[in-house]
Amino acid sequence: VQLVESGGGLVQAGGSLGLSCAGSGSTFVLMGWYRQAPGKQRELVASITTGGGNTNYADSVKGRFTISGDNAKNTVYLQMNSLKPEDTAVYYCNARRKVIFGYYDYWGQGTQVTVSS
């Protein structure tokens, strides 16, 4: 299983960035994005179920970020608008696969998002 992330980079506060993550080697029941800022724990940003397209967002990004998916491409996208300096972090793609006794999580390599003030 492989998750290949793209996007990210440097943007000024108020700007926009998009991330994408293409999965291969398996099918997933859930895909999403987490982030980790220096000195902080990794936290969920947004997730989407591949079956029903149900989404879940961290309160801090609601109304600014939009997650979407393309099941045919096994790809998840994160559109980030109205970015704030506190959004600066390494963003990790996550994909969850159903296994016999539960679920297994896969992770991308991470992509840096930096928002300057």
C-alpha cells in the first residue's frame, strides 16, 4: 500500500492551498488528513468515508477547509482556504483499510504547509 501526497508549500495568511493524496494497493473505507505542528500532537483535520462520502472536520478548520474524494482514483483532496499562521504544520494523508479484526491505518510521508503572517 502506498499513499502519495502532493501539494502544500508556502502561502500568506488568507491564501489558499490544495493537497491531494493518491492511494494504491488496497481499497479504503476512510481517507483523511492529519497535521502535526512542532511540539504538538498529530491531530485530525478532516476525513471522508469512501462509501457514503460522510465528512468530519476539526472545529478549527470548519468553514475554511473542504475535503473531497474520488473513489475511482482512490484519491482524497483537501482544499484549504482562508489559511491562518496556526495552520502551519506537516500534513499527513491517512487511509484506513478494513481488516478481519478491525481496521488498519496507513500514512503518507507528510507535506509541509507554511502560512506566513
